[in-house]
Amino acid sequence: MEYGMEAEDFDILIRVASLVTGAPNAFITLVDPHQNRLCDESYCSAALKEDDILVIEDVRKDTRTSAIAARRQDAAIVTYAGALLKTEDGTKVGTLCVTDHVQRTLTEEQIRLLRGLAKQVMSLLSLRNTQRELTDALARMTRLATTDDLTGFLNRRAFFEEAENLRKLAVRQGGALSVVVVDLDHFKKVNDKHGHAAGDAVLKEVARRLRSKLRSTDRIGRIGGEEFAIALPFTSQDTAMELMRQLQLRVSRDPVAYGDIAIPVTFSAGISELGGDTPLDEALRLADKALYRSKAAGRNQITEAEPLAA
Ligand SMILES: Nc1nc2c(ncn2[C@@H]2O[C@H](COP(=O)(O)OP(=O)(O)OP(=O)(O)O)[C@@H](O)[C@H]2O)c(=O)[nH]1
């Protein structure tokens, strides 16, 4: 079990441990989960050898702690009590300790309360772990639900959602937003000639090349088998054209290596800049029409959409 903790969460339990025992100092010591050793080489290591709780009125006089006392050579701790922190399966993960610089006798009731507080610390640790696991699981599920496995790009639905957010932002801030639809050329031939796995490798590599020139604020999604859509915030159609020319070069300059086969790749694209209140669907439809013209004109081309009729 991992047991990260935030100090303020445990502060109250530590202070209660001090209050109920009357000992001025209280703290939690945890075993390093990765190195399986105590964070603090001290009396707590003696407590960890016990099965339940270690209570020592004078650490200098007890065989379990006298060597540690001699090594430390300070008088800061005379009385030590450490209740084990154990997981449900009995794994010892640390101690809840109280110490006093003068000799102190703990009553049975105080020892019982210290033991009970150690259990509360464990409940809190386990609650924190559960919360963290849930948060991680949610993040993983969100990633799975929004990401295309092969390329790592947004899937179709997530792309539309994110592009729509960018559109609203552009309307609010009055900035430009361009959308591009990209489709690989003659991709069927790649599958037919080299097999589906080779096709997948090409898609993956093209995705890597496309991503390499995009900004973190740009959004790219796989909206079809070999079709991608890109949303470019604060980018006019002219600037989008320049970027796409660079991407065209980046993707087609070197063939994709698949084993010892070299597979040449090109794409066709259509670009459309959204006007003030152009719906996203409409802009993508225009970009798609422009893409169609790129294909019709011989492929490996980028075409700008016709301006919207006023
Ligand atoms: N390997 C692989 N192929 C895919 C995937 N998704 C779609 N395809 C293939 O992509 C090919 C697309 O073929 P077409 O729509 O005819 O287009 P094209 O061959 O690229 O021709 P143009 O677009 O006209 O240049 C089909 O053979 C699909 O099976 C995928 O995830 N992996």
C-alpha cells in the first residue's frame, strides 16, 4: 500500500495524542514504502519490532532502547510510547508516537487511547488512498473515453467537444479560429500492399509527425479511419495554411519505416477559418469540401475553403 499523507490532515490526531497522554511531543513516523525502512532511524524502529504498542518510561533503562539512547546522546527523549500503524493485512507501516523529556507514566486508559488514535490514523491513510485511487481511476477512464488508442489523439466526440470550447472562446475574445481536415492519400493501398499492421504503424508515425508541430493549445482528433481534424485557436486561414505546408513537408519528406519497408505517405487537407458566429459543423463541412477539392486536384495538396457567403 502507498501511504502518502498531507500534514494538515493528520495534525489533529497528532495533537489529540499529545493531549490525551500529556506528553509534550507527538508525531507520526512512516516506513519508506519503497525502501522498506524507517524514515527516521530511532525509537520508532524499536516500536516496529513489537506487535502492538511500545511504552517505555525511561528509554535509557530499557534493553530494547538503551542502545539507541546511548547512540543519540541527547536528553530530549526519556519517555517514549509508539503505537503501531498497521494495515488490515497486518503490514506495519509506521508508528504514532509520543515522547517526553522527563519520565512519564502512561495509564492503561492513555495507552488504550493512543492505540485507538493509531487506528484512526490508519483509517485516514486508507481513506486518502481510496480517494487517490478513485481520482486516478477517473482520470484513466476519462483518458480512455476521450482518446484514440492508436494515435493518442482525441477521439471524434472529444475533438468536437474541445473544438466547440475553442470556438466559444474565440467568439468571446474575438480571436480567429481555423479548422483543418486532413486525410491520408491512397491509404487503402498501404493496407492492401503491406497489411493492416503496416497501416497502423503508418497512422501512428503520421500522428507523431503531425503532433510535432502543433502547439499545446491546438487540438487534434482522429475523426475517421485515416482522417484527422485540427482546431487552431488564434490562427487565421493564412497562418493555418503556412502551418499545414510545414506539416505536409514533415509528413511526406521521409517515408515511414516499417521493418525494412519504406512506405511513402502524403496527405490532402482542407482549411476553413470560422467567421464570427459560424457553427463548428459548418466550418468543418467547408474544410471537408476543400479537402475534397485537394483530392480531386491530384492529392498531396492543401486547399482553403471558399469564404462564407455574407
Ligand atoms: N491499418 C488501418 N487501416 C485503416 C484504419 N482505419 C481505416 N483504415 C483503412 O483506411 C482505408 C481508407 O481507404 P479509402 O477511404 O478508400 O481512402 P484512401 O485509400 O486513403 O484514398 P483517398 O482518401 O481517396 O486518397 C481503408 O482501407 C480502411 O480499411 C486503421 O485503424 N488501421
